[in-house]
Amino acid sequence: MSALFDIRNIEVFRGRTRVLDGFTLRIDEGCNTAILGPNGAGKSTLLKLVSGELHPVFSGDSHIKVFGRDCWNMWDLRSHLGIVSHHIQQEYLAGVTGSNVVLSGFYSSVDVWQHQTFSTGQRAKAEEIIDMLGVGFLRERAFGSMSTGEQRRFLLARTLVNDPRVLLLDEPTSGLDVRTAFLYSEVLRDLMRRGKTILLTTHHIHEIPPEVRRVVLLKNGRVFADGSREDVLTSEVLSALFEYPLRAVSVNGTCQVFPARAAIPRSPG
């Protein structure tokens, strides 16, 4: 199986802060994977590295290859990747319509512009994906008037118009209420069942869909654990990752975590 990315022994800095340190990881296409870890572990930095937004510091034995290549034009690379992140969500002006958010995906732009043209086929594809994600009734609604969950669906549609090889989702359910988060997860599960490869970052363990079979744990800029969800999402491993005693329980194919020690009761008054 070909590699989505193959990273060996690299460092990544954000300003003067070393975020990834001696980092090595390979993930293959077709392997739905969750990257889990505490805040500041390096999850978002890893996705920015794969998408070409950040560049590593190399040593003599280090490399980074994406889809088997170590040199990409960034725009060519992004035609193979569908990226949904909080950063992209923040870039859109409040007045842009839902339809234009999706159409902008054909040019990897923010909103559509006068010099951009769209074929009948492109417009039809955009409409088809909008309907598939259940937001057709919002196609002419202003982006700024939508809920966070509705905005995320339009951003997901924006990535899907190019039929990317892989979806990179940076904390896709962050900021969503419980109902909306699970509805969004259902959309992702459907895409995986249709054959789309998804790589997502999260710190919400219970929102890792059952179709995600591999889990990589990051801590302090390094791989802390890597393996099947059954081997990684355990009480012992998660307790060590978050440095807090946790009890992991499997419920309907998802992992739920609870404090392993009883809460200290408050005194009356």
C-alpha cells in the first residue's frame, strides 16, 4: 500500500518553540487514522506539515515524503488533499453564500472572484455535494449567519468538489454541541464507508468514529503510542498520555473515558 506520508526524524519549529522533535511517522493511504493528544502535543502542526504549510528542519538521515514525493508545488499537493480546519473557517467573510464557499474549492480560494469561471459540470457537482451533506436549504444563506456545524459542512463540501485522495480534518468537532458533533461524525463515517481516507486530529476520544482503525497518540512533540484502536485506546495508555487516571470503556464501537478515581464529595454548605 502506498504511503499518504512518510516522515523520518524531523524537527518543526513554530517561532522559537520546537513543536515536533525527532519525529517519525508513516501513514498509508486507505488507513483511516486519528491523531490524539493533549493541547500543544503537535497535532495541528503535523497536518500543516503534511499539507505544506510548515517546513521541517532536516538532519542527515531525515526526510518527509507525501504521496511518495519529497518535492511538491504546494498548490498541486493541495489538489490531492481536502483540508478542513478552524483557520480556514475563520478566513471566510460573513456575507459569502454557502454555494460560493463550495465553488471556491475548485480554485482553493476564499470566496469566488470575477475572474473565476465555473463550468456547468462544476456547478452541478457542487450542488450534488451540498445536497449529499444535507445543507441544500442553506445554499444561499450567508456564511456568517450559519451555525458552526453548518459552516463545517459547507467547508467539507468545499474540499469534496475536487474529489481529494485524503481528507485532513483538524479537530473537526471542536466548538460543536453534542448533537451537532455526533451528526457531523455520522457524515464522516458515511464518507469513510464510501472509500474516502480520513486523517483527523482530536482530543475528544469519544468522537473517534468506529471506522477509524488506527490511532496515533502524540505527547510533547513525539509519538507516544501507535497502533490499532483496541491496543491504544486503553485505560492504561490513555492515563499515561493525559497524566490522569482514566477508565476507558467501549460503547457501540466508540471509546468513552471516565475518571478512574471517585470524585471527592463536597462538604454541605
